[in-house]
Amino acid sequence: MSMWRKAANVIGFQLVWFGCMVGAGNGLPWLGPLACAIFVIATLAAGGQRRADLRLLLVALPLGIALDSAFAWSGWLRYAEAWPWITVAPLWIAALWAAFAMTLNHSMAFLRGRFWLAATLGLIGGPLAYWSAAGAFDAVSFGAPVAWVLIALALAWGALIPLIFRLDANLASRLHHEGNAA
């Protein structure tokens, strides 16, 4: 993948992230999902890895929604624009996970097969994103001591990113074997 495409993927994801934060924090919850839809469509159209991207979307999206819903259900995180229920990750969080999935074969492809690097990125990047969302955008707030929530997020993200890559590799292998058997 060219450096320009990787840069476009990073910039596109960051635009979705900012759209989600600004939208959720300012009563415009549709802004992030709209930015996400544009980013996902553009990535699928120009990324050159449509099947692999869709497969990662199928792996990452439910895991991410489950993770963020668990934090919402526990009360440790409270999301702005928490629709349809406050104990479930809102639509704009789902949009973030969909956009994140579109980075995993592109700008974050270097993490594949590098368990410790992927875990380290999760340990640092996951909590940092929530902390930024809370401090700068009021898109999320903490319902427990901030340090506890950030540690829990670090551990969850540190495990989740390598798990997503592992599950995707297993699914790809299974689909490949089924395709060859047919």
C-alpha cells in the first residue's frame, strides 16, 4: 500500500473520530455516523481489499460494541447522545468501531502478527482516546474514578486489538479452506 493511501486512511479515520466527538458532544449524533459511512464506502471502494475489510468489520464491530456496552452497562462510562439506551454503546460509538475496522488492513496493517505491538497500542491508544473524548469534547464521562476506568480501558483494549487480528486470521483461514473444499 502506498504511503499516500496509508496517510489518507489515517486522516479519514481521524476525521471520523472528530466527527463523532464533536457530534456527540454538541447534540449532533448523526455527524459521526455520516462521516463513518463516507469513510467506510471510500475505503471499500479504493482500498483494494474489500473482502478482507468486510471480514474485519464483521469481527471488530460486534466486539467493539460489546466492549463499550459493557462499560456503559457498568456505569463506568457515560456516553453523550446515548441512544437508544444508556446501558448500550450508542450509534456514534458503533460508527467509530466500523471506522477503526477500516484501518486494520491499511494504516494499522503493520500490527498484524505483532501481538505485543498491537497490545501496546491498545494499552496506550484506547484509554487516551476516551480521556480525550471526555476532556476536550464532553462526548463521554467517567462514572468511576478516572484512574480505574483508564486502567480497565487499557487492559480491555490491550487484549482486544490482538484478539481482533487473531479472530480475523482464523476466519480468513476457515473461509479459505471452505472455498478450496467447494
